[in-house]
Amino acid sequence: MYFRNKDQALIRECNGLRCHLLLHENDVRGDRLAVTWCELAPGVRQQPHRHVPEQVYVIIQGSGVMTVGSKERKVGVGDLVYIPSNTMHSIINDGARPLAYISAATPGFDVKSFVDRGESVETNTNPARP
């Protein structure tokens, strides 16, 4: 069994986006999934980006506006957004409180290197619990 608590996950930060890397490439032998817990401060917009893995965002706190390709939609707690492979996407926190979402992507990829095109800074290296 693989287990990691958010408080022990590697953290990447860039321009108001903070991501806890819950599961990323090579955490589990043969893994095909990357999972992050991300938080955006009020007014912060995630850098628009694309990648080969398909992905979902599940909003767990706050509200914002999600852009996937040419479509834009208001999102809030409980919403799931599907992002097809290689499609430009981003999210902006347009609320007064923090926005948080869980992201899952498959196949798994090196999230550490990818978060905001490598401009982020590693801030926590606590290992996963056994």
C-alpha cells in the first residue's frame, strides 16, 4: 500500500500557486497516475499550460473560473472538470477566499519538473509515511 498525507508531500510553489505532490512519477513502481492538491490565493491565475496526460480537477474549496481550450466556466466546490490530452487549460481564483483543487492525471508524469514550467521552488522534502 502506498500512502502520503498532504502535510508530508513535496510542495512546489510559483506565483501564488501552491501544489502538494501527493503521487508523481516513480513514487509507485509501474504507476500510471499523478495526483496533486493545489491551492491558489485570491486573484491568482494558474499559468495556462498543456501536457500529454489527460487530467481532471476536482474543486474542494473556493470558486474560480476554469478555462479548457476555448471554453470558460465558473467552478466551485464539488465540481469536476475534465481536461483532454494536450489541451491548453488554466484556472483563476476570482473569489475572496483561497481556492483548492485535487488534480489527477494519467499517464503519470514528473509533476515536480512540470509545475509552471519548472519556475516553481521546492519547499518541503518530508518523505511519505511507510
